[in-house]
Amino acid sequence: MRVFAFAFATSLALAGAAEAAPGRVASLNLCTDELLLMLGDPGQIASVTHLAQQPAETPLWREGRRYRRNDGSLLSVAALRPDLVLTMGGGARDRARIAERLGIPVLDLPYPRSLADIEAAVGRVAEALGRRRAGAAWRARIARLKATRPPVAAEAIWLGGGGRTVAATGLAAEWMALAGLRQRATVGDRVTLEQLLVSPPAVLLRSDYRSGQYSGEQRWLSHPLARRVRGARTIVTDGRLWTCMGPTLGAEIERLRKAAR
């Protein structure tokens, strides 16, 4: 009942956001960091996670470094006395109990599984921040991408370190479709070098996420077959954008459209 009461109190607080926009907002997740940096007024932002300040993790790192950083825990921002905390994907019950005791409203977004989920997240965060106009502008950009979606899609494989790929349905595939690319269905979430050699796609969409890092996944990705497959056009994409797959992907989709023609 206490958790329910807290959730009810939080919903009331968020419902009144347009009348009294929060003045100190903290984010505890990289994906909500990006939403806060894109939608929030600079004067509202109290803290973002340390990931939002790392060039290897987000293209918004310069903006992120303007604010205090936290370690992703509620306790790391409690001293800032935020009047709204953004996070994603749930968390331990301890977080809800701590937030309840401190009287801190928390907006916990579900992990997005579709473009509709992304649009909903933008709307909810914008509403909570009292920034409806900013939210409408970002949602309009996504709507324009949908309206101008290429009529023909080239078969593609999204390729990350160690042969990681994405499902043929779901959020990543929906973004790819807006770029004129159709993700090939694969068994599991991996592609082998042999599969690339024997049955290359029309387009190899190669993520550059942490490309300068020394690791087994990056060594795999540096293999000649993973870098350029005969019979396939290789297009490099900014892998940081595919971590959260939020609105920041919009400009990349426009670039990929031109590259895939």
C-alpha cells in the first residue's frame, strides 16, 4: 500500500508539472540523461550520470559535462534535493522506499521496445518537465521521418563488436526501416564471419561503438570480413546512438538514407 501511495503521489506531482515545472531534475540512467539534456531547460538540470559525460558513450557528452555527475544511485543525488528524478527500467524496491522517505518524485520509464515507446517517453518527460513545446518538436521530427520513409528497403545486417546484431523486429529494426534498411532475421543475436562470407547482405551497417578500445569484441570486428564483405556495401554508423535508440538517432537516420542510396 505504501508503494501504491507513493506512486499515486508521484502521478499527482507529474500531473501538475505544467503549472509548476520542477527546478532541480536529476537523471539516474544514460537514456534518461539524453532525454533530459534534449528536452530540459538548462536551468532545470541538476545532475546526470557519469556516462552522460563520456565521449565514448553519448554524442551529448559536452552538454552533460555542464552539470554535476552522479553514479546512477538515488543516494548520489539526494543531497541536491531534486524535485524530480528520472530513471528507466525499474530498480530495487529500496530506491522507491528511499525516494518516498525523502519526498522525491520519481519518473521511471520502461525500456522502449518500439518507436511508439520512444515517442511516448518523449511526451512523458516533456510533460513532467513542463516542456511540452520541446517534446512536440522532437516528436514532430520522428513523424517527418515516418512520413518520408523510403518505399524500398535494402536487406541489411547491423553489426557490432563480437558479431552482435539486432532482431528483425523491434526498435532497432524500426529505426533501420526509416533509413531504407531491412534487418535480416538471424538465429540468436550473433552473426558469424562465415555467414558474412557465404551470404552477405546488401548493406553491412557496422557500429563503431568503442572502436578504439582493446577487447575481444573489437578484435573480432577488426577482422577483414567484418570490416568489408564482398558483395555488400559497408556503412559505418555511430554506435553510441544505438545504445538508447532515442530521438538522437533522427539525424543519423537521415545520414544513413543518403549513404544507402
